[in-house]
Amino acid sequence: MRIALLEPLGVPVETIEKLAEPIRQAGHEFVYFDTKTTDPDELVRRSAQADVVMIANNPYPTEVIERLSRLKMIAVAFTGIDHVGLEACKRRGVTVCNCAGYSDTSVAELAVGLTISVLRKIQEGDAALRDGGTAAGLMGTEITGKTVGIVGTGHIGSRAGILFKAFGARVLGYARHENKEATAAGIEYASLDELLTTSDIVSLHLPLNNMTRGSFDASRMAQMKTSSILINCARGPIVNTAALASALNEGRLAGAGVDVFDSEPPLDKANPLLHAKNCVLTPHVGFLTKEAMQRRAKIVFGNVTAWLSDSPTNVCKL
């Protein structure tokens, strides 16, 4: 079979070659493209003769999948799969596997990092110092003693909750199903209404699906305390961007830290979050650590090897 890696994985070429060696030794062909593309025609060209394609977080839409007669499996080097044309995969019987778990620690740590940056005004402090300023107006707030609400207590959310507890915070959790790991770590489950009205910090860790898309809207934000902050390291479309910007600018929320957006950066200059008060933005880097890149490369190649051996792992329900 032909296996095509369509984009870089953030690891050295030597690592790719080493991980691909078992595939080649088993008699399969492996090809690697070292540039990203979102052009459908180019994606079709790269995928045309492949039985298996490997992608990261670049879109792989329906219009591409439907033009590939040989495609049998998509190995996604990412946790979320909402950038893949899943309905086409379902119709065609294409197996989709992801790399759940590779970025649990990196995303959870960024959620905490964004929280600290917002509460301690790190960006403002840096700008003030470089402009000859002082600490005037930079009074911060501690995590210790605060209540943190984790919305979505899967692996990443639970990990974030554990880190927040290490700072001395009380941690509330909300999810459709309770996570034993979270409970064992001392995370207290509550209704979403209770979590929002009680928490000083709300950190979102939900998947993007039909139920969560746009679910964190103006009415949800209105439940939060005006002194609270919102952290989103999950998926951008979960949050109503305009509503969040308005809440920040009108003082109905004290701050926000956002790593994910309605579309991948670069952002349109008209994006309201670029002009919102007390808002720390990062360009979707939650998953982007050296350690996480190594983990996901190993997992995605392992998924391909397992599928080729008729023992698929990390198969996503479509």
C-alpha cells in the first residue's frame, strides 16, 4: 500500500524516517510532503495514489475525500477531527484514527499559563517596562484561594484541574459524564449553572460538535461573575467571539485568555478579540511543544502500523 504524509509534523526529518522504517520494511510505500497546503487540488494530487493519508490540523475536506478512489484510512496527528470531511468518510467507509492524549499536558499547561498572564498582567507589564514605565496600575490577582471551573473533564480538562489544584484553588468540574480520574484528584462536580455563577476562572475543554458549537454565548457569559475570567484552549467556535469581546469591553467579564478561534491564524484584522480589553491571545499553540510533537508523531505512525496489521487503534466514531 501507499502511505502519504501530507504535511510536516513538527519533528525532524530523521524522526519521520525512523518512524516510517517499519512501514517500508513491511513492503509498503511511504512518501512525505514537507510543506503545508490548503489547496484542494494540491491535496488531491498528494493523495491521489494513497491508500492511507496522514495529516495534522490542516483541513481535509469532503471535496478532497470524494475525489480519492483508493483512500481507505486517514491518520490524524491531532486530537480533534472536526477539520476532516467526516460525512464523506462515513459514506465511503474510510477509517479515521486520531492521536488523543498527545497534547494533554501541553494544552493544560497553556490554560494555566494564560490564566497567570491575565491575572498578573504579564503582557501589560512587559509593555510598560519597555516603554519606560513602572508597576503602576499592574496590581494582579492570585490563583490560590480562587474557584476554578473546568467545563469538560476529559483528559485535558482533568489535567488542567489537577494543575489548578496544585496552585491551591478549589476546582469544580462539569461534564456529561463524570471522570473517575478527576474525582480522585479532588475535582468537585457541579451543574453548569452552579459552575458558571461560582467560579472565578472558567476554563473550557470541550470537543467541537453540534451540541457545543456556539454554546458559550452571551447568556452563558452573563451567568459568570464580572470579576471572573474565561480561558479557551479547546475549540474556537465553541465561544461566540463577538459576545466575548463585548463582555470584556463592557466590563461584564474581567479578562480572557484565548488560544483558539473561529478560523486558524492569521486572524482577520476585524476580529473583535484583537481589540478587546484584558484579552491575552496566542495563535493556537496549545498543542505545540517539543514533547507533544514527539508524542503525536509516534502515535500517528503507530496508528498506521496497527491499521496495516488489521489491529486498528484510536479509531474515531463517525
